[in-house]
Amino acid sequence: MTAGRTLSVRNLSIMFGGVHAVEDVSFDVSPGEVFAIIGPNGAGKSTIFNLISRLYEPSAGSIQFGEYDLLGLPAHRVVDTGIARTFQNIELFEQSTVLQNLLVGRHSRMSGNALCDFAFLPRVRRAEIRHRRKVEDIIDLLELAQYRDERIADLPYGARKNVELARALCAEPALLMLDEPASGLNTEETDDVGFWLEDIKHDLGVTLVMVEHDMNLVGQVADRVMAINDGRVLAIGSPDDVRENEDVQQAYLGMTE
Amino acid sequence: MQVLFKTRYEDDIRFLPKTGEKIRVGLVVAFLLAAPLLLQDYYLGELGLLLVYAIAGIGLMILTGHTGQVSFGHAAFLGIGAYCHAILMSHGVPFSLSVVLTTALSGLIGMALGRSASKMHGFYLAIATLAFLMLVETLLGEWESMTGGYGGLAVPGLKVFGISLASAWQQYYLDLFFTFVVVLGAANLFRTPTGRSFLAVRDSELSARCLGVNVEWAKIQAFGISAAITGLAGVLLAHHLAYLAPDVFSVLESLKLMLMIVVGGLGSIPGAIFGAILVSLLPVALSFLKDVLPPALGQQAGLEPLLFGLIIVIFIVFEPQGIYGRWMKLRFFFETFPYYRKSSFVRQKSYLKTERMR
Ligand SMILES: Nc1ncnc2c1ncn2[C@@H]1O[C@H](COP(=O)(O)OP(=O)(O)O)[C@@H](O)[C@H]1O
Ligand SMILES: [Mg+2]
């Protein structure tokens, strides 16, 4: 079982061209928790996700997920530890259908061999059907049935965000990182996202780490919030505590000036 | 418009879910099977050659169209396939074993090329593959003891399982057999993890990685499969040419393969076949052009590459989805007549949905 792993980030730092995009960031996310990261644009939120995904190499610090030292793994092995994610600027496979996208979500759990696949051996067919069943559960959960055979390029924005969430869920993660799941959505769609996140947490038991600007959504689903600015942690605590924090208010005021 | 109601997961795994598609593909297959009864030997040979180029086109399509990795070096794999097979055969290796060995060797060389190129993108990849082609072309010319050098190499007669296949129809059926194998195998790839990982690498390396796709390995595999299939086309091509010379496998030949897949429609297997048909008709068009153009222009030596380049550019600018994409639009036009709107191809199925769903 992958449930029960704690994500521990310690003293994480990375520099881009002499500037600290993330500096000395430490936090823990317990199993089953919903942890939100907030902060003004350019604060380093997405960079933290990219570090955990092993897309960037940190200059210092450590990232532990349960018994795994993530810094010892290449990016494509991270999902095997039980971590899946979405991207701020949706990264779907544009020319493929929704179904094909979701099946790639199963990739980490499928054992492919090019020659067996070329011949479409009976066991390849059986595996396809088995994984297809899992995908179908996620399609039902996120109400994507009517889009199943559409190409991503033909989908409206809101549906794409949804498909990306579904694709991440297809990996059956223990921990899911969501980079601005509600950005660009209208209020009705944002409410839907709120409900789905609750479902994902309760029904699937997935730990959630999310970057989000919509403070209503954060207040609604998050157990704890971390506020950062200029790559540094300003505050970690309950949504209300963080909202009241002077440094946090300062950071947001400073931005709107 | 046709709406498919699915009752089983199997329906998505099947190749041709629509009746119309089944009939069309069935007709093509029937024609191909009956061709020796319908065509004279000369045209049968031309049709066989078309199939060989369709195989090579599918090889390049998997790499460039489906995985997004440009290669201007694929003529090298045709050359490696043709030469390796001819050399093995002339050393007494039976056809069936030679095909397997040649395809495997071509695939391995492709994987090695893919490995060194897996960190490269776009322009650099194009240059690297071009350099590879020049290396192979030079090697085929200089390694005289093995390849016969620039003087050329005769290809032993076609003999399968000890039976001599001297007639045009016999050779044609051999080409057709391998065409079926390759088309089926390529189609299989794209309903399984291997092919999906290729498409994923093409559309977003970033999210492919985060979903567990080893991007470097996917590229190496794509190069390997692509090179193996193109090498197989080289084997069949050798028997059509009967006499090999290094300059057959030149940049122009690579350009021809690229032309096929761009014109046919990147990212689709039928596209490679459409492309092969077009490229086969090109010499006819070319000889026609030479007649109608003023001699100063028509007799120019570089007319062929110029035309190839021009067609590639025109298609990339005006019809990036190629002939296959145009065909899909045309079919949609007839299926929805008289309700067709230009924009509706893109968002066609949205009309089926309620306002809320959109
Ligand atoms: N790949 C990169 N190369 C250079 N600078 C980067 C890169 N990724 C992020 N940055 C910089 O790091 C800082 C934090 O960016 P980011 O994490 O995307 O912010 P946000 O909190 O809005 O998600 C920004 O100043 C950004 O310009
Ligand atoms: Mg961001």
C-alpha cells in the first residue's frame, strides 16, 4: 500500500541565474491531508512542484516521500512512489483522445514491451482491458463520459483541466499535486472542482497538495496552508491563521500596489 | 452523422469500428489481393514498389509523425537494409533468415542513433540524422570489399524457402505480405503502451515524464522500430532494384520519404500510404513538367529536389494535416451535407451535446 507516506521537504533551494526562486523551504504533508500553497505570482510555487517532480535539480535540500528519497530518482520514477500531478499550463497530449490521454495515465502501472505490443499478444489485449476498466472508473468519477472519444484539441478549457486531473488520478496516486486547479474556470466550474477534490480526498483517500489563488476554494478544502513570497516561507498554519498573518497580508498588499 | 454506442471495452480496441471504414478498407485489400489478375507485369512491379515505399513511409511516420523526432537520414536505413540483405544472400544465407537478421541489425543501428540523438531537438536532430546518412553513404561507397564500392553490387535472385520467386506476381505477393505485417503491427503499437508513450513524447515530454514514461527510452525505441521497418523496406527494395549503388540512398531519397509523410499527413498510418501513392505518381508528373516547361528550366538538373522541397513547403503551409486530413474533412462534408460549416470539422461533435455539457 502506498497510503500512509509523509512528504517531507527540508531546506529546499534552487537558483535561476543567480536569483533564489526557492530558498530554504521546509514543510511536511501528512497522509490524507489537504495542503495548499499560496503566494503572489513568481513566488516559486510551481518551482516547488517541479522540484518534487524532479524536473528541476535543487541546489540544496532534501525531499523524502515515505521511505523514498526522491532526489535519488529520475523524473519518470517519481510516479512509482505514488506521486502524480497536474500543470499550471495544461500539459495534455493535444492530438490524442481523452481516452488515450487517460490510458497514458496508467503507463506507470503497465509493463510494455515493444515486440509484444507490435504483435498485440493475447496478454497485451487482456492488460488493455484490465486497465481500461480502471480508466472507466475515473471517467465516471469526473463525469467525462461525453468527452471520452474527443481529441483534446477540440475540448473547451474547463474540460481540459478536468481531463488533466483525471489523467493524474489514473496513476492511482497516494499524493496528488495540483497546480492552480481552478485558474481560468468560472464560479460554477470552480465549485465543481471543490466537490471533486472533496471526493478525491474522501473516496480515494488521496493526499492533496495544491497551489491555488482562489481563497474561497482554499478555505473550503485545505487543512493547512503555506504562504510563500520570493521563494521563502512566510507562514504555515490553518487557512484562517495564514490569512491573518501580517507578513502574508504585506506580501499581497505589496503586490497590488 | 454517425454516433457510436459502445457496449464493450473491446469496441475501442478494434481497428475499424465503423461499417463504412470496414467496407473501404475491405475494398482496398480485395483490390491488392486481386491485382495480379488485373494488372500487367510492369504495373504490378510498380505497385509492388509502391508498397515497399509505403512500408518505408510507415517506418519514418512512426518516428517523425508519431514520436515527433525529425529524421533526414532514413535513406540510410533503406541502404543498410538493402546492402546487408544482398551481402547475406550472396554469402548463401537463406532469405527468411536474412530478413530477420537485416531487420534486427537495422533496428539496432537505429537504436544506437536514437541513443545519441535522444537529447536533441528539431534542427539539431535534423542535422545529426543528415550527418548519419552521409556517413552511411560514404561507408557503402568506400568499403569496396564488402559492398562492391561505387561500382555497385548485384542482388541475388529472390528465393524463399528454397523456392525461386522469379515471376512478377510472386514478388508482388511477398511485398504485399510484408505490407500487411507492417501495417497491422504499426496499428497495434498505437493501441498499446509503447505507441501511446511515443505520442506522449511528441505532444508533451514534460507530462509524459511525470506519468512514468522514460522519454529517452521511448525515443530510442521509436528510432529502433522505425529503422527496423525501413530496413525491411530496404530488403524488398533490393529485389526491385536488382543492382545496388550507394548513390541510390542519398539525401534525395530521404527527402522523398519526408515528402511522403508530410504530404500524406503526419501522425497517421493511412497518411504514409497516401504519401507513397503520390510519390509514385511524381515521376509521371515530372516527365510531363519537363515537356511543358521551357527547355532552359525543364532540363535543369535540380528539378526533382526543387519540386520535392516546394511540395513539402506548400503542404506545411497550406495543409499541415496532409492528404489524409483533407480526406477526413471531405468525408465529414458528405456525412453532414447539407449542414456542413467550415469550422464545424473542429468542433463537430459538440453539436450533439446539451448547452450545459459544453
Ligand atoms: N526554468 C526556469 N528558468 C528560469 N527561471 C525560472 C524557471 N522556472 C521558474 N523561474 C523563475 O522562478 C520564479 C518562480 O516561478 P514560479 O515557481 O513559476 O512562480 P509561481 O509561484 O507563480 O508558480 C520566477 O521568478 C520565475 O521567473
Ligand atoms: Mg505557478
